[in-house]
Amino acid sequence: MTELTEPDDSTAQPAPEWPNAAMRDIGQDGADPQVGRAMARLLDIPGLPAADHESVYNELHDELLAALNSDPIDQVRAAANRAGGAA
């Protein structure tokens, strides 16, 4: 009869490997600041309990949907207003 053994602790529950270098660059390309701000929220995920991940992903989805549905000229005008000019 084969004896059952306990799994090796290092392989039983592997720790997630977060792509730290890639995560730091999320949203930093400047292509769309609204998307960049939304994507930057992913940087919080590794430090949050798993139970909180769903709410972060749901909020991220809503922010990205709002960015997709927004009129790009509104962003240009907002940036111009912050800079003190007019678009």
C-alpha cells in the first residue's frame, strides 16, 4: 500500500508573484490620464486582503467605462483650465 505524505510546504501554497516592475509603469505613458489614474489603482491590490479585490476591480471597471464613454474634448478643456488657458 502506498503511504500518503504531506505536500512540500513550498509547493502547497505558492505565494502570488506580483509583476512589481510592470505595475509601477501602469498609466505612466501619458496617453490618457483618466485611464492612467484608474489603472494606478491596481498598485494597491497586492497589499489588500483578497476579500477586497472584487470591489477594487468593480470600481476599476466603472472608472474605465466612464473613460471610454467620456468625450475626449472634455479632458482637453479640463487640462487647459488647470493650466490657466482655454482650449
